[in-house]
Amino acid sequence: MPLYFLAIIPPENICKRVKSLKEEIAEKYEAKHALKLPAHITLQIPFKIPESEEEKLGELLIYFTENQKAFKISLTDFGRFSQKVIFINIQQHKEIIKLHANLQQVLNKNFNFKKHEKFSKIHPHITLASRDLHYKQFPNAWANFKEREFQASFTAKSLALLKHDGKQWHMHCEFKFE
């Protein structure tokens, strides 16, 4: 069964800046996993559904996004989760949390996701380094990023359905907000 996930994708200029930070981490700290994904804010973690249900998912997302309004997202500096993940912070993320909660209701009502595919808690961010950032490398990487500045903002106008091809993720469909 194909693997999908749902996210907000920033505009190309911000994606390029994020990719450059991911490449820096890959080069300096040998953490390349985050490069397999475009810059994104996760709304639904990876899940599997039969390809025959892809059309149903698309129709559901069209209906869902028709009732969503575009909103501003501000990215500010860097954060971390324990000794594993370095990310770009998102300020004022109430709109993302609300969008996520509404999306979860729709998905859980219409699909039988497995327990590990359900995503109830959200801390909006854009990941720069994650699972392959070695714990011995983390202190140096975090020391490098914690004092740095990053500022950007954009208007979220859509959500993206990404599909995995067996090696990496690709934008499969985009669903525009009202």
C-alpha cells in the first residue's frame, strides 16, 4: 500500500533557505534524513491507505479545504526536541493547531488509521535534522543553531498530499484553501 502524509509546504524561496540549512547539517553533522523531505509543517504523519481509496481521500480533502481560510505563518529562530531534533520555530501557531484538529476529525471519521498513524498532539515546526542526527553530534549542532536567527513568514493557502515513491517523498496533490 502506498504511503502518504499531509503538510503545509512553504513557498519556494523559504523552501530553498530550509534546504540550504538541511544541507549544512548533512555536511557538518552527517545527518541527511531530513533532506528526503521538502520543507513542511506536518498536519498528518505518514499513513497507508489502499491506492483504490486515493480518490476518496482527494475528494475529502477538496471538501475540507474549501472551508478553510488562508492564514499567516511566521517562522522565528530554532528549537529542539530533546537530543534528537532541530527545527525552525513557528510563532502564533493557533491556526495550525485548529487546522490540524479539524483535519484529524475528518480523517478519523473516514479512514481506519492504525494507532501509529494517528496524530493527536501537534507542535508545529519545520524539521532540519531528526532521526539520523547522532546523539554525539547533537550538542555541537545545537550549539551552532541555538544562537542563530531565522526570520520568514508566508501565507498558508493550501495543504499538500505527499506520496512516497519507495525512496523519497513527492508532492502528489495540492488542495487550495477557500
